[in-house]
Amino acid sequence: MKLLISIEKNSISLKLWKNGKKVDALSFPDEHNLGRKLLPEIDKILKRNKLVPENIKETELISDLSDNFTTRRIAEAVKNAFNWHPRS
């Protein structure tokens, strides 16, 4: 299972992919509170699909923000944490 975090035009979207096909998605506005909102929203999409973080084998970030924006840095840190964790 792959998790795609997308930040585009002041909107955040999370998409779950399995074998190249989109399984689920959710979106919410970027209200400059991603530090408080991103992990609960990831938890929501995982629970909705009866998944746990260990089911995510790859996480990708797509963003139209430069590396200097805090929103992007938060999303990058979450992506790196998901990708760092060893998966079985």
C-alpha cells in the first residue's frame, strides 16, 4: 500500500494506492495547521480502510510549495518517518 501526500493550491490531499490503483482519498484545506492535522487525517484514512501504519510500504510527497515553507517541511518529515520505519 502506498500513501501519497499532496499539497497543491492551498489544499492537502491524502491518497491510498494499491497495485497502481487508487483505493481511497480525502482532502482538507491548508489552514496553516498541518502540524496538528496531518497525522489525525492519515489515521482517519487508514482506519476507514481497516489499515494500520505498518501496512504502508511507501509514502510519497507532491507539493507546489518550495522547501522553505513550514507546511512542506512538516509533510516531508511525516513522509520520511513513514519511509524510515522498517516494514515486514
